[in-house]
Amino acid sequence: MLDERKVRLMTSLAMYEQGQGKEDFKISEYYRKDYTGMHILFSFFWTTVGYACIGALVVLAGLDYFMSHMSVKLFMTLGIAAAAGYLAVVIIYAVITSHIYNKKHRNARQRVKRYNHDLTKLLKMYEKENK
């Protein structure tokens, strides 16, 4: 005879496996620090690429001005400002990325733990039925 509780539990487990579970299982394979660190590195790389592209566009847009007002003081000031801006942007992005991916990993681990708990509960239901 079918037990309605088992059917509901199996249905919820199957829906989780087919939906959000796929991503959660991949995330939970990593330690939190490894998962967060990997995404911080990706963020650092893409922030650097984006900053370099924006810097190149600014230089190309202001090329007339730079050529007409060329001086060591101007280039030193711009270089220091660009480096300080780059450091600020990278640090801000790293902090934001760390916060987001720590939270994402923590939530995924909680859902996987709940899934494992429900699997254990289903196993106990089957064991109880077979006795």
C-alpha cells in the first residue's frame, strides 16, 4: 500500500534534485573558503580587464588633451590616481564577491543537509515498512 507521506517526500526530493539541487550539489563539493576564493580570483581577473578597457577608452578619448598638456607632473598625477582607483575598485569588488559567495555556499550547504536529512527519513520509513 502506498504511504502518502513517502510519496510526498519522494516527490519533494525528486523536484529538488531536478531543480536547484543540481547547482547546490556542485557548490557543496567545495569547501567554503575554496569556493569563495575561486570566485574572488575570477572577480579580480574580470575587474582588471574591465578597468584596463575603461582606462584605454579614457586615454583614447583624452589623447588630444594629453598630447597638448604633456608633462611629467600630469602623468604622475594620472598614474597615481589610476592606481589608487584600481586598488579601491578591486578591494570593493573582492569584499562584495566574498560576501555574496559565502552566503551562496552557506545556503546551498543548508539545502543539501536538509536533502540528506529527508533521504535518511525516507530510508527509515522503508526500513520500518520492511520489518
